[in-house]
Amino acid sequence: MTRTESAHGLGDAISAAPPAALAASRLTFSRDGRLVIDGVDVDLPVGSFGAVIGPNGAGKSTLLQLLVGALPVDSGTVLFDGADLLALRRRDRARLVALSEQHGDGDTGLRVNDVVLLGRTPHIGRWASEGPADRQVVADALSAVGMSAFADRPFDTLSGGERQRVHLARALAQQPRLLLLDEPTNHLDVRAQLSLLSLVRAQTAAGITAVAALHDLNIAAAYADTVIVLGEGRVVAAGPTASVLTGKLIGDVYGVRADVLRHPRTGRPLIAFDTT
Amino acid sequence: MTATIETPSRPAPFAGRELRRVPPTAWVVLLSGILLLSIVFSVTLGPADIRPAEVWGSILGHLGLDPTALGGQVLSPLRDGIVWELRVPRILTAAAVGAGLALSGTVMQAITRNPLADPYLLGLSSGASLGAVAVILLGFGLLLPVAAFAGALAALLATLLLAGAAGALTPTRTVLAGLAVSSFFGAVTSLVIFWSATGDTYREILSWLLGSLSGAGWPAVAIGAGALLIVGLPLMLTGRTLDAFAFGDTAASALGIGVNPTRWLLLTATALLTGAMVAVSGSIGFVGLILPHAVRLVAGQRNRVVLPLSALAGAVFLIWIDTGARTLFDPRELPVGILTAVVGAPVFALLLLRARRIR
């Protein structure tokens, strides 16, 4: 707790930054001849939480899919702890990096336990069955997100917030060191949003590096160590949350007027939009 | 950073899923037992009245064992011929075809994330039929299985290329493309028939289009069981991979699956399996569609469980459907596809009404 708090202090610019855990450089990706990601760099220290923000179509989801290897980069490298992620075999990569996506609806018919067990896919031999160790990892992941009591429930009967937790548990069951989250708070009520991000922060406190694509700037302001602002596939700004999130930047990127205040209790940035 | 982790409300007790608590191995044992009994019992049914002890005796005799030693009964050569040359191979073929089609359907439904996918609906069966009908009319009967493979593969490629031409392979696009391909191949098949068929060829082609196991002898068993062993058995072990597709391609990829190679490999395997089955039985519809769904209803959705159970259930199902086809209107015989459609079409309609996933 103290560790995270000191890392969160307002204006506490990371002076002696620890070595980058995630170092993506000059990533480019084009789809249908259009450059969707154009020379993007991402640098994050171990155990930090990076928020990727930007308007719709800025390339946030695409960036995460490039980092997890679900889409092939046109050029660029992704190093994690010095290892070339994109050169790894898929299965090996899936043991290092997990992605929790936004899923509107599911009609999977799977039980919660089975969904989380999917996270063990890269760890279990292709023709083998899951062992007691795998079941323990699944149980631990469910317990980490507070969903142990739901293990036998059909996934399709869960609420949006519960589903997001289960997806997070599935990602955790991969035992990743880099956790990617694509708009984890979409469609969640405020309580579920805060709860989910607390879970993510608990993981980063345990040494997992996390990157989340976020729409809600105040969520990013409240939780992220680092903010990466994308606009039309390029990094518009990146750095410590408090120094990046300014009224001018928000105006430039989103085309809205906003004042960045200071949260009276946490001291973190608080964005007030000018709706007049 | 206070703990805002909500304590989830206690989940409501979930009734009506007790069947899913039955361990999968118990289902496998149960269905295997039913399959064995079905094979033996269905051999006894038919115009010639044959007792189970005779069936047992005939099987023992042909396996080189003493029929009487193990409780079997010695048969006259005529009755032995009915058992060993007519009924046993036909029933084994039905079992292999049912298992193969149900497996193909399970794999296709999982990999296209489309509850309506099956070899029949995506055009594979009609492609295989066209291949089969073409070589029959051209007089190259020996090429039958090869032509059926080729037809199924061609139809699969046409469906997937058509569905994928303007973007991702969504369930809707895949089914629509399958419909187009299936109609086209069906039309070409009909055209070929109209153009060249005379007399008995009609009946033969009709049984190709609606499916029939009436001509199935030991060569058919060899083709069906061989394909089941070589293609079906490995497919049965792909459950974990198929499960990884439950939340889409990106999620599968993030779980370490090579999405496109896996999809093409598995779909090609289903085309081979379907081709082999159509080669020995014609295009029998609905088996690949309804059996996987029936199995999921009782055993849950995990493909590692659904695959072997669908194969077993498909085998049992087609044995009894075919037994019905050859005995219900005795001495006339129904094309087996009529009966599978009678059972399958209402199930298909139910699925349409129920499936929220289809957009």
C-alpha cells in the first residue's frame, strides 16, 4: 500500500525510473492499406500500470493486440524484460502476456470454472489434461477476483461486472507477467469499475506490469502510473499521469474543454469537463 | 486505494444441471455400452429373424473363434451371409458415418463459433455428393472416395473464401456463404443428373442426395472406419484447442493458439472426414448439426468432453435411424436422410429460435 502510494504521489515525477519491463519501439501496423499504428513506443517499468487513452479509432485496442501478438506488426519490436516477445513461440508468449478483452455478449455455455481454466491453455500440453496444480491456479485466480462462489455458475448468467472479473481471472490463470486489458470498465457501473481497477492494482503491487486501454479519463487519472495518449495511431504524449493529463492535452486530443483539478483526498488529477 | 472489492452476492442455487455433474468418463462408458448393444441388437432386426446368439456366433466364427464355446450359436451359411455380409457391415458403416458426421459438426461449430455449422449446412456434403455423382456417371467408380474428398474440400474452400472475401469469417457470413455454395453444388448435381441419368441411375443418385446405407459392405466399413481412425481420432483430441476459441480469435491467439493455421487445418480435416462419410453413405443431413447440441445439453459445453460423446452418440443415432430406414416400410427402404431430416429439421428450427448468438 505504501509502495503504491509513494509511486502515486502527485507530481512525483519518476526521477530514477527502474529499468523498463515493457519496451515496445517503433510499432507500426496497417490494415487495408491504412496505417493504424504509426511508430508507437511504449515504455513501462516493472509493476507499473500504464493507461492507453485516446479517442475512438486512435488504435488503443490494436496496440494491445499487437503487444499480445494477436495481430502481426509490420515493423517494430516488443521487449519484455529483455526478451523479444514477438519472436517467441505463441505458447511461450502466452505464458508471459495475457489479454483480457471486452466482450459484449457471450453465449458460450461454459461454466465460470471452465472459462478460467482456458487461461491454462498455454501451460497444459496439447494432448494432456489439466492437473491438480492447474486447478489450484484456477481456484486462486477466482479467489483473487472474489468470484470463488461463482465457480459452478454458467458464465452467460453473470452480470457485466462479474464477467469482467472472470475474464480477469482467466488472464491471471495464465500467470502472466504482463497483463493487458482492453477497456475493462466498459458497461460497468461505477462500483464495479472501481472494484475491477483495484484488482488490477493489487496485481501490479504483486509485480505484474499492466497496460489497460481506457475510455474514462478519470479512471486513468485515478489509477495509472503512466499514461500513453494515442491519436490517429501515433503517441501524442506519454509519461507520468499527472504531468501528461493536462487541460491543453485533453483539448488537443479529444477536442473538448477540460480543467484538470486535484483530487481533494488522493491528490491525483481529476478532470472536470467544461460543458457550457 | 481502500479495498473496494465488492463482496458478490451469493449465487442463486442453480437447479436443472445435475446431469452435468455426471463425470465425462461415465458418459463415455455408458454410451460405449449402448453402442455395442445397439450394434448387436440392430443386427437381429430385419426381414430375416435372427437371434442375438446367432449374431454373436457369426461374429465369433468370423473372428476365428469357436462360436459355441463362448455362448454363440452356429448359423446356416445363408443366415451367416445375412449377418456377416449384409447387416454387420451396414451397421458398422452407419456407426462410422454417424460418428464422423457428428465429429465434423462439433469441430465446425466450435471453430466457426456458429451453432448452425455442420457439414451439410456449409456445403461440404453437397460438394462431396457432386464429386461422387460425377465420377459415378463418368464410370470411374473406383475414384469415388477421392472425388468425394475433393468435392467436400472444394465446397469448403468456396464457402470460406466467399465468407472471408469481404472481411472476417463471422457466423452469419459463413452460413450465408455455405447456403450459396450448397445451392450451387446442389444445382450442378441436379443438372448433371438431368442431363445424363437414365433408369436406375436415378435411384442411385437419389440415394446419394438423400443418403443411403443400403449398399454398404465391408469396403464401406474400411473407408468409414479408416477415416474415423486416421482423421476422426486426432480430431477428438483437439478439445482444448477448440475451447480456446470460445471468446473469439483474438482471445484464442492470446492463449497461444495459431488461429489461422489451426482453423484451416481443422476445417480441412473435417472436409476429409465428411468426404469419406459421404463417399460411403451419400449426403446425410442433420447428424452433424443435432448430435453435438444434444450432447452439450446433457454434458456441458467443454469440447474435450463433447467431441468423444458426440462421436459415440452419432454412431448410436445413425445405427437406429438406419435400422428404421430399412425396417419401417419393409420391404421398401427409405433413404436414411429422410429420417434424419424428419428428426433434424424440427431440432434445427428450435435452435434457430433459441440461439441468441446468431446475428
